[in-house]
Amino acid sequence: MKIKELRQQAKKSQKEVADFLNMSQTGYSGYETGRTDPDIETLKKLAEYFHTTIDNLVGHETPYLIDKSQFSDTQLKIIEEIKNLQEYACQKVEAYIIGLKAAEEEKQRIINLYTKRS
């Protein structure tokens, strides 16, 4: 199970996750070390907490699904909004994102130019 990795990525302590699950830190630690296995209800709560699937928690690869643990809450909200857009609107969003990335790259290029001169 990869809950330790997910917890560390989320910058959460064992105590914080244990509190969310309404259990002791020692009990939760058993899940991370493999001494004990969580029941299905606990797996559901862990998947919710880490914004992922139970399959992902237990190491079952589902390549066609998005691993939500890799996204911030804002990014997840944007994805949900995009799902409801018509194709032409999605193309506009894509163009906007490309423009944002280009602007960031240009900004970094200029910063690098002036940094090298100093």
C-alpha cells in the first residue's frame, strides 16, 4: 500500500491522518508498515483524504483514470469545470493555457538574462 508516500506528498503527519480517520496514530502506523490492513470503509476515507482511488491506494494500476492526488484543489475544480464545457470552449481554454505558459517562459528568460548580467 502506498499511503505513506501519499501522506508525505501531502505533507501530513501520521497524527493528522489518524485524527481524520478517528483512530490512534499507532493504529494508523500499522497501515503504513503493513502490520495491519485497513477495512473497506477506512480505504474509502483514505481515498477521499488523499484525493485518489482505492485502486491507487492498494497499488492496482488503472491508467485510464486520473490520480487526483497529483493535483491541487484548485486544479481539480478547473478539471470539473472543463468537463462541462463545449469543445470550442475547451479549445479556447487550451489556447489560454498555452499563452500563460509562454508568458511564464518569457518572464523566466528575461529574469535569467538580467541575472547573468549582474
